[in-house]
Amino acid sequence: MEKKEWRQITTAQKLQIIQTLDENPNNIDIARMMKIPSSTLNRILA
């Protein structure tokens, strides 16, 4: 089983997520667009 490469979300990416949330409140769409798991998105928004 291959290990996934660990990626760190930058502060700029977090800011972009928050700004995108104002335009599109659908979390799953934002997670797919940013290519991150929805659980990570929920952690950022908490």
C-alpha cells in the first residue's frame, strides 16, 4: 500500500477557503475545488 504524500495547507490557502465560503456556502464543493478532504475543511472553518 502506497503512502500518500503529506501536504500542508498554507495561511494563504486558508484565507482563500474562507473567502470562497462567502461566495459558495457548499463545503463539499469547496473541498473538491481545493483538493482537500472535507474533514480538513471543517477543521479550518471551526
